[in-house]
Amino acid sequence: MGYLFLVIAIAACVIGSSFLTASDGMKHKGYAVSGVALFVLSYALLSRSILTINISIAYAVFCGVGIVLSGLISAIIFHQKITKIGIACMILILVACVYVHIFGTM
């Protein structure tokens, strides 16, 4: 159940940060309020996930996957440029998340 909470927490965080970007500096109140609400939900679900997942693993996966997904969404939806170095770093982040997950409990 912890991993389900973690996946939903990541999704809420990524969607929330996308909504905050769409709010254009809090000018569009609907996006702004929705973004903040999704962040609250995200951290509430993260707190539930760490009841069954080691916090170092859960938070590393939460941050790493969130960074990569946010980067992809920013490129696809908001047409922000990602450099080759940025892509390489995102791949390294994902590799690090896998390694923390595999070796983090040893």
C-alpha cells in the first residue's frame, strides 16, 4: 500500500507544480489554488507511504521521479527547453533512484 501512496503522491506533486506554472505567478487563481492543494495532498500521501517504506528510499524516489516527470512536462506542455546535459542528468537521477531502492535497505 505504501508504494501506491507514493505513486499518487508523485503524481499529485508533478501535477501541482504544473498547475503552479500554469498559474503564471499566481495570476490565475484556479490553477494556483489547485496547485497548492495538490502539494498538500502530495505530502500527506508521502507521509502515509513512509509508514511502510524506508524514508530515505521513499523520499529519493519521490524527488527523483518528480524531477524527471516535471522536466518532461515542462518540455512537452510548456515548451521549455531541456539541454542534452539536462537529459543526461535526468537519466542519472533515475539510475540513482533505482540504486537507492535496490541497495538502500542493506
